Amino acid sequence: MLDEEIQRHGTAVLEDKFLLLAVLHALQVASQALIDLAAHIASEAGAAVPSSYSEILRSSSGRAA
């Protein structure tokens, strides 16, 4: 996502604090949505309660994160 913005706006995205923070926030929200979805999948599958975010992703994908 950040790479796309850099390609579209050049390195100006790195100099524009507002745009940079907006892109980083969108990335954070997307990452949290992935974690939430994986947690729901793991829960529906009856997986054990994970102790970390990487365990959530491992348990829902069936391979190491």
C-alpha cells in the first residue's frame, strides 16, 4: 500500500506527514482486520485460545506465520 502511494506521488508521500500517517493508518486497520478475521476462523474451527497474534495466523492458515 505504501509502495503504491510512493509510485503514485513519488517520495512526496514520505515528506507529507498527513498523507504518510493516513497510509500507515490504513495499513494498520487492514492488518487488524486480517487478525480479527483469522481469530474468527480459528474460533469456528475450535482451535485453542492463542497467546499471540502470530499464533492466530498460524492456527487459521495451518502453517507458520
